[in-house]
Amino acid sequence: MSSTNKGRNPESFGDAFRQAARESLVKNQRERRSDIVSIAPIQLALAALAIGIYALWNSWLCLIPLGVVLAVMPWNYPVWQVLRFAVPALCTGNACAVKPAPSVARVSNALFELVGGDIPLIPAWLEHADIPQAIADTDALAFTGSADTGRILAAEAGGRLKKTVLELGGSNAFIVLPDADLRQAAKDACYSRFRDAGQSCNAAKRIIVTEAVAEPFIRLFLDECAKLQTGDPLDAQTTLASLHRADLRERVHAQVLDAAANGAQILCGGEIPAGQGWFYPATVLDKVNPACRAYHEEVFGPVAAILRARDAEHAVELANDNPYGLGASIYSADEAAAWRYAEKLHTGAVYINRHTSSDLRLPFGGVKASGYGRELSEFGLYEFVNIKTYWQK
């Protein structure tokens, strides 16, 4: 937040925000309405026959932008996360006001300087206390972050009946069935769990392995984990990054100690290293159970929680026994069986014989405490529009 805005009361701040957002960002709104995505005419013959009415040949849909979308963005992907929200919203004629995380202000500011003034995408350097007023002064809200903060902001927007998209946390299950390629599964599990020091909502956080192959898989997994090296991020030999803040490392360590105190076994790591930086070693917890915080909570750091399942059905039960529902992976040589188990998982996405990720061509989002709405793909275009129907007799 700039020094000129500090100390303003909410009412005067709201006036300033409205002026910046609506006049600067939506200056071409009328012109852009003629360019909005439209589908005309829509041929409804099949749907009409299905419900016993005649085809509605003279029908149209238009995607009308909602206006100014406020985006409250996280620190872990300060460029990618902004773009994946903003590009679909801008393509459908909206303007975007982005509140970056304060800890990544420099890289966020560099992004806005690259964007320049020709695109209706501006920074909103807000204090936390100013966000409710900003929600009131805009037309919709996109939030990426924790489930706790998401609930607060969704309630604020819901009280004003503002559209919201929430991309919240995740505790993705990585299921290894008895017929899986164990070596490939171990490599993928290690990469997914420890990339970006585990600070990704879409990482494989719970490794659910069937008892029949638990021991050989764990040996292979530990071999992969042993290759990870912390150090200077500019050094090509460094493969495990630092955590973002000291308090985040303390939280991760507390979850590890809690797991050890409640029956889990620390197979590697689990100690805060000496020296500068907020590094934490690649840590593997075996036999994580419902008494452990790591069983229920998202662990936002380089800690893999191994859960042992009796069989494939039990693995699915364990995967679903979690507040989050962002994504999951299933590793199996029997693809038909993997698809059947995938249908039983309560998540926004399932990857078969691949770690969870995001693809520009596919929608991204979750269910349960992982939020609602979708980013990316065609479905991301529809989140911040009024899908307006026209019908002519």
C-alpha cells in the first residue's frame, strides 16, 4: 500500500479505489461488449428433443463481463497464479485489480511494470483491513490461499452477493497400487512432494501405498529423497529450496513432531538444520494415522506422509478421509481398474500414472475445503461472466 493511501478511512479509500478500478480499468467496457465471446445461434435440437419440445433455433448466449474482479493472490507463485487468473478474466472483457502478497512485492511490481497501462490489470496495494472495502467496491472476487482465509473472504463477498472463485489448499493423495511401476512411482512422488520445497497446494502430500508393496516402494522413495540437496538457489546443484518464512518452517516442524508423538515414524529428516535460511530437510513420515495432525492437515513444506492401505479399496477410503479435495494420483498397470477407483475419489482432478499438475487446456480447481470454481481452460472463461440468454419466438 502506498504511503499516500495509509491512514485513509475506509469510505475515502473506497472512493479512490472505485475511481482507479472503474475509470482506469473499464474505460473500454462499452467497446469491448461488442467483442465478447458469443455463441449464436445455439442449435438446441438434441436437447429439445430430449425434453419433448421443438428446437429453439432463434436463441443466443452472450458472455457479459461482470466488471472489475478483485484478486487476492498468494506468495508461492506470484507471477503464474496472477496470470492464470487474469488472462481468462481479461479475455471475457473484465478488468482485474490484483492484491499481491506483501512478501513478494518486488516481483509482483515487476510483473505489473511489464504489463504496462494498455491492459486493464492493475495492482491493488492493500492492507488486510482494506480488503472488505475493496470487495464492496468491485464486482467479483478471486482468492488463492488458505482455507481459513478463504472462508473469511467468501463470507464477506457472500454478504454482498458477489461472485467468488476460491482456489484453496490441498492434501493430494498419491496412491500406489500393487501392480504399479514402483520405480517410476517413487520418482514421481519425490518430485511432486518436494518441488518448490513442498510449498504447493497441488503437491502429492499423502503417499498412500498398499501393504503388499509398501516396503520396496519406501526403499525406492527414500533413495530418491536422498538425492535432494539444499543450498544457494542460484547453485545448479541445489534441488530443495528454502521455505518462505521462519514461521512457516516452525509450523511444518511442529506437524512433524506431533506425528512422531502420535505413532508415526520419521524415516529421514525431521530436524531443523543449523545455518542461515529457512531450510528444512526432505522428511518422510511412515505410518501416519488419524491421531496425527499431518493426517488431516495440509503440510505446506517438504514432508511426505506415508499411509499404508490394506488394498485398493482401503486406499481410496484413506484418500477421501481428508478435508481437502483438490487432486489425486493413482499408479497402476491396470488402467481400467485405475479409472474405476478414480471415479470414487472426491477431488477436482485425478491423474493416472502421473503426478498432479495443472494443464492450460484443462480446468483446475477442487471441492470440499479446496474451494470451488475453476481456473484455466474454457471453463475458466465462464467464471466471471453473466451467461446471458436471448430467445426470440
